[in-house]
Amino acid sequence: MTTTSQLTVFFDQAFYRGVFERTINGHYQAAKVTFGTQPPTYNQIQSMIAGRWSTLTWASGDQTTALASSAQSAQQRKRQARQAIRGRGSSPQAKQVLKLAHKQNLVLKKKRRKETKQAHALKVRLKKQEKRLAKHHGH
């Protein structure tokens, strides 16, 4: 079982955000965390990982075809590190996975809202019917 993890912290508009990326046996997953308006310290990041790691919502992606870092040459790793430092935000793959998960959550939320609205309408309708039947019960 091979696991690789990476955390990218970046400033996004008004907040510092972190994107956790992990690959477990070729399955790619990403999770997003908002740290706040101040840059997080090493201790804050460490305590967040220790306290909230199990509660992170991981969005799954397709199987990755990326090579393991051990199979890459030292020059390739240097180049990737330089690009990661220069680049802003998270990796394109993480953005894509998180966006897809967000869309799926919106669809589920809309479905739940519709079901709740229908259940409430049924409850109101039954209550009105009961009241109407009770009104004419004695005559």
C-alpha cells in the first residue's frame, strides 16, 4: 500500500486556504480547508492535521497516472518544486476534483431541499384537511 500526501497553502482573495492532496494505491483524493485571514503557522497546521484529519471531506478523482516521486530524477523533482513555489493555488487536478465534488453536493442539496419542501406541503395540506373535517363533524 503506497500513500503520498501533499499540502498546498495559498492566499485566495481574503483567506488562506489549504488543499490536501493524497494518492492511495493510485486513487487520487483532495480536500480543501480554510485557515483564516492570517497566514497559518507550522504549529497551527500540525494541530489541524492532528485534530481534523479524520473529519476532512475527501473528494475522489479518477485513478492517477502520475509517476511516483522516487521514479523521477532529481532534476525533475527540482523543476516540479520550483513550479509549485512559483505557481499560485492548488494543482489543476485538485481544482478539478474539488469542483466536481462541489457540483455533486449542490445537486444533492437541491434534491434534499425539494423533498423537504414537498413533505412540508403535504403536512400543511393534511392539517387543513383535518381541520375542515373536524369543523363539520357534528352536523
